[in-house]
Amino acid sequence: MKERVVVVTGGNRGIGHEICRQLAKLDLMVVLTSRHEKDGLEAVTNFNKNEFPVRFCPLDVTNPSQILELTDFLTKEFGRCDCLVNNAGIFLDNQDGNFFNTDVATVRQTMETNVYGPYLLCQALLPLMRKNNYGRIVNISSGLGQLNDMGGGYLAYRMSKTAINVITRVLAVELAGTNILVNSMCPGWVKTRMGGSGATRSVEEGADTAVWLSTLPDGGPSGKLFRDRKEVSW
């Protein structure tokens, strides 16, 4: 079997960076993508200093042409893509924002990055997974997107994370019978630039379930939402 190739979006910092580190530590070939080339190259240089197998490819998930360039890069360099971790995301809601004072532009911009980007990436990279009859797709979701515990505030972010769960469910059904598994995971409130210093979980804890889902054995779960490696309700 050729070396597994894993794409992690938004891998230059935070949870995405830690997912890259943990996957590279397992000797998987990690393709770290980042919207800002300088940040991505710096992260990859540091990984390579520690002899972790990480490559870089620039990617703004809202840019369809860059998604095609990533697909071409994977095809030419490896001839495969075994796993996609849709980690890149933004949180633009005001802390005191509610339904009535959330600007629709905030919703649109959030959906572009958190939903439409992953949607286009799945469409682009699934043919490479089908080619080798192997694939793992991990969508980074959030408890703020769970319908069974939906609260007020943070409208744009909540909508985007509920929508990414829809993509997970639909894809899992349409890929049933293949060796491509699609799952969502909630990392919890993690100490990152997005989560803030008051967060309760480390990046190591936040990344663990994504790494586990990225390396599921054949016949593993699909179409589920997980937190701390345990299935939770939508």
C-alpha cells in the first residue's frame, strides 16, 4: 500500500496545526493548506525540522481555482488523496449578536468559508478517493450547531456548523457501500485564537477525535457526529 495522503485545511495554526502534527507523527503524508502562504510555509518548515512528513499547498477554501490547483497538486505528486479534514473556519459573530442584529453579509461570508468551501473540496477530491477505493472525510463541526441543544446568539456560526453536519449526513448516505467514511466532530471549547484564553480544552484534546476519525479502519462508522471519540446527537 502506498503512503496515505491526508489534506488538512487551515493547518497553519490552532486545532488544524495540531491535527497535522498528530497525523504526521503517525507517518502519514500530510498536506497542510493555508490561506496565507507565508504562515503555511513557516508551519511546514518547522514540521520538517522535526522530520515530520508534511507538504504545503496554498489554499483559500473560498477560491474555486485554488481548490482545482490543490486537486492537480495531489494528482501529480501522489496520485491519491486518502483523507480530507475540513478544518478551516471563521467565527465572525459579535459576542452579543442575535438574530435581529446579525448582518446578512456576516452569514454569507461565514457560509462561504465554513460550508461552501468544504462542499467544493469534497466534490473535487472524492474522485481521487474513489479511484483507490479508500477515503476518510472529517468535518470539523461544533456544539453550537447541534439542533438538539440549539440556543440563541452566534447565528452565522451556528448556521454554518449545522449545515456542515447536513453535508456529512448526505455524503455518508450517498457513499454507502464504498470504503469512504464521512463524519463530523466537535472539538469542544479549545484554547486557540478563535476559542480564546478562557477556553477549557487544549489543542491536543481538540484534535484527538479528528485524528481518530481520519484513521478509522475499514467498516468504521460513517454519517455520525462525535465528541471525544463518542457519538453524540445531532
